[in-house]
Amino acid sequence: MPIKYLNGVAHFWSDVYDKVENEVEYGLNQVNKFIDEKVPSPIVNTLDAAADVAQKGYSSSPVGKLDEGAAVAGQNVTDATGVPALGMATGMLLGMVDGSPGITVKNGSIRTKFLTQDQFATQQPARVNQVRDQLDEANTIIRNIEEANPGVSSKELSLKNKEYKAAKKVQKNKAAQVSSEESNVLAPSPGREQAYPPSKPRAKEMKTADLARRGTIEALELHHKLPKGISAGFFNRVRDFIKDGTASNKDLERLAKKAQKAGMEAGDIEQNMLPMSKKPHNQFHTEMRAQGSNQFPGANLEIKKGELTKRLRNVKNMKDLESLWDEFLADDGKYIYQTAEVWEELDALIKSIQQ
């Protein structure tokens, strides 16, 4: 059987493979035609950039990196557009060369293949930097407009200036997403899928299942039982030590695994996500912020990320930071996490007694 090279990868070839090659080429042409005719140019630019990244990864590891890049690109386009079919097309367009689209489809939803911990740790810094840059851009737009309109309230600017209103929305969403990405240290795995933001397939499944359990039709929000702002604050301090050369990614992973051993998960993993009704969700955060912290005297139990970041600057080495993390997991963190799990039921019970 002859050997034929397809995009630099050696394959044993046959007449059957020639037919398959023709079908693949036709399929890719159809996808390209669809993109040229139907997809807005900003998304085309996203696809082009993703293709460049995937191709560079491919050249360093012919099959695995391209497949990996296709999976990530497909998920990124799904998240950006809210159109799983377009994400699937992206993955197929970038990853079809080895016969695998780089993504799987379950119940009509796009899912990326699971990465190893090393692969995830290599990619995650870029994802963190990307959302930080997006937040910085929104902050800059808001600041420039406010400086150009002295004395005008934020509410009034939102009503009169579409660019300002849009930037405020991006600011809110990206601020939350930054903390999420900073908290995502351990790679998702079977049974531990990423379930945030709400566009993730597992997030949608969790909401659907919870609505069926409740027997209601309502808009549910997703709550991080271990607050993402707090885990992000701790993990970012580890990243500071990594930059100084006094810590490594293994230290970062060890702290995340300690949360697991304590019965918790950090970041957007499904075990840390809890569907909640909006009003009880807001009441929970209000209550947690009204109580005091044992680990951070004078601060709220659910300490704000900015305040936590300031306090953690006084922690000068990895050993002391890890000790503080251990204390938090055993005390404040455990209380916040476990209270969240029973909050709605307790809230409903109290209200029924009061009636």
C-alpha cells in the first residue's frame, strides 16, 4: 500500500482513502464557502487567528497539537458566538486532517476533548491573559468616555452612549471571567467537566436537570460554591511567586488539589457549580458579605478579591501562603461552600415557617 503525505503527515493510502480525501476536500470547501458568505468578518478573523495558532502547534507535534488546537478553537468560537454549530464547523475545519474533528458532540452540544494536566497548564496562561486584556480594553473605553464627560453619572452615560453601555456590560462579564480563568488550575476530566460560563454544555445540562427537579420554569443562575474571586486571589499570589522563581506550576496545582481533598473544587468545574434562583443567590452573597472572616480579621467572610489581593501581598513566601490556604479551606472556605449547598432549602423552610 503506497504512502501519501497529507499536510506533512504520512498515511498508508488506498483508492478508498482517495475517495475519502475527495469528500473531505468537498466538505472543507463547503465550510469555507459558508464562512465567506454567511459569517461576520470579526468571526472570520477569529477563525483565521485560530487557524494560525493551530497550524503552529501542528508543526511542533504533527497530529496531537493540531487536534488539540482544533478543539480549543472550536470551543472558543462556540463561547464567542453562542452558536455550537459554528464552533463544530471550526473544529472540523481545523482538525479533520487526521480523521478527527478535535471535538465531540453529545446531545447536540459541542464538547472539547479532555486535555492532560500538562497540556491544560501550558494553555491556561494564554486564556487568562486573553480575558485580562479584554477587561483592560473595556476599562479603558469606560475611563475615556467618563473623562470626556465630567459630572455625568454612569447611569446617564449608559442611557445616552451605546459604546459606554456596551463597554460596561463587557466589563461586568469579563471581570467575572477573569476570576474564573485565574481559578481554573486543574484540567477538566470525565465527570469533572467545565460548567461555567452558562454557554458550556455541562452548564446547560445542570440547569435543565435542576429545573426538572424543581418542577418549575425559571431563569437559574450558576453559583461558585468556592468563590472564584477568593481562589483566584490565592492562585494569583502563587503566580507571583512563580514569576519570582520561588514557586512552580506544581505548587499551584498542589493548592488546587488540596481543595479537592477538603471536599471542594476551585474554578468552573461542575462540582463547584450550583444552579440557584436569582433572589436566593443574591441573598446568599449579601449574607456572606455581612459576616466576618476568621482568616482575614476585619474583612467580610466572602472577602472581595481586591481586598484579598492587598492582604496576600503581606504573605512573602510559598510556605506561609499554603498554610493560610489550608486554614481557609478548613474554616471560612468550608463554611461558605457547605452553606451554599443548603442555602435555598433553608431559605424556603424559613419562609414557610414565617408565613
